[in-house]
Amino acid sequence: MSSSRNQLVLLLPGLCGPDSDPPVSDYLNPRPAALDRLLSRSQSAPSGSVGLEAGLCRWFGIDSTREAPPLAPLTFRHDARQAASGYLLRADPVHLRADQSVLRLFDASTFSIEQQEADALVDTFNSFYAGQGLYLQAPCPQRWYLALEQSPGLATTPLLAAGGQDIDACLPKGADAADWHRVLNEVQMLFHEHAVNLRREQRGEPAINSLWFWGGGVSPDSLASDISRIATDHELGLGLAQLSGTPRMDVPARIDELLPVVADGMTLVVNDALAVATQYGVVDRWLAGLRELEEHWFIPLLDAMKQGKLDSLEIDPCHGTRFRL
């Protein structure tokens, strides 16, 4: 339940930076002094979850260590402005790029896609799979959803975790995996010569040449949370807030815009500004993002702690360890 204490929890996926050689810590000049001070004064403990999706779900009573959380119906609730009925899979548009002997995945955070393009590709998919128990829809251009007649025997990899990676290690696994690998191959052939992609290639844009299946499940009837409010622009956070009835606000550019309006209780803030740069190994972008967080978030938070404006602060980089001050 909510406490009278003023508590702030930050989910900051990507805070630890991308893998690089030399390591990203070698590029930190000057170092983010306020972040260093906050972390050095904190107590670290296992967070019980890895990844932004799992971290978010944990705050709403969904234990991802026991079973895969139903991410697709939760994000669908926000994207489609309605509750999902039955089993849904995320089936997001992606670009697969040949890189030497592997295929690497790039999601829609790395390219633009218009709604009319999404609709045309979805119509082609649905025409091909008519009568086979698969129905694809794109309530927004970047996130697509596949409705199934029954739950498949699949274990999937979250889209962000697969981003920039060789897809072989990330492909669906489980009893029905072979059937879904066949579907992926069919989709790639369907989309290869599609008019949408021919026009994209003429414009020098990446082809939308595959889908990524992940996050399947059936929506829970209700959710409850101990947090008093959530600041998030992430589609999963928006869906969780809607289903649980948790008050929501936008994520500000500066944390000091948020501090005056958070009353007593626990405020959960989701800032994924570093997530894409970390996943795709874009060191320059990550460094720029970290500098902005230092100036607009960590320095004001350190001052707020010193002045007693916050009773506690928790920073969770979504990599398995949280830091509480």
C-alpha cells in the first residue's frame, strides 16, 4: 500500500551502457559525478528481474520468473484503446540485415514506418493466412499484433533484447517452434517483393522484411500495484497503468519538473532514453544521453536527497541489481 513517505523509483534500462572495446567507462570524461555519488551512497540488492518489461511487470504483481508475462495484450490495451480478447502475440515489423554470415535484427526504433505502409503489409499477411487461425493487426505503425485461436507452445525473446543481435539465438523455441520458423520464412518471402518495400528501397530506407513474434499471452482481468503514480511514455507502462487504474503522467525532460508534483507515496518513473543506444551499441548516442541525464536528472536528484525533499530513491538499471539510497 502507499506510504506517507515520499519515495521515488527510477527504471533506467541501458544505464550500464553498451558492450564495447574499450569499455564505455573509458569514454566517461568527465565522469557523471552526481550519478557516481548517488550510486556510491546506495545499498545494492537483487532486483528480481532483468529487462525493462520484467521490471515494469514486477511493480504490478506480475512475476516474470514464474511465467512469461502477457506483454502483447497489455501493450495492445494502450495501442488499440481497447482490451484484447483471447491470445495475442506481438508481431512487430523488423528489418533483417545480412552481416557477414548472420542476420541481424533492427526494430522500428531504428527506422520510420507510416501507417499506410503497415496497413498494406498487414493486408498481404491476412490474405495469405486467411482461414488458418492467424489474424494480424497494426493499431500503430511500430507495433503489430497477431491474434491466435489458441496459445502456442512457444518461448520467445523480447524485441529489445533481440535488437542488433544474430537472430538465430533469439528465434522462438518450444514444442511449436518449427511451425513458427516456417511462418517466419513465409513472411520474409511475402514481404520481399512487396510494393511497400520496393518503394522503401528506392527511397534508401530499410525494407520491412520480417516480423518478430514475442510477448504472447492473455490479458489478466485486473491488476493491483503498491505505487501511488507512474510517470511513463512506454507502451507497456501505459497499458499497466490503464488496467490497474494507477494515475499516470508524462516523463518530463527534467526531473525537477516532476519533483514538485509528486505528493506522498511511491512514484515510479520509467526513463528508457538510454535503452536503444545500449542495445545497438551506439556509444556516442549513449554518452550524449548519459550527459543529459546527469545534468537534468542526477544532479537535481542528489540535491533533492541532500535537502530532504525525498525520503528514498531507488535506481534500477533493469539488469538484475537495484540501488537504494
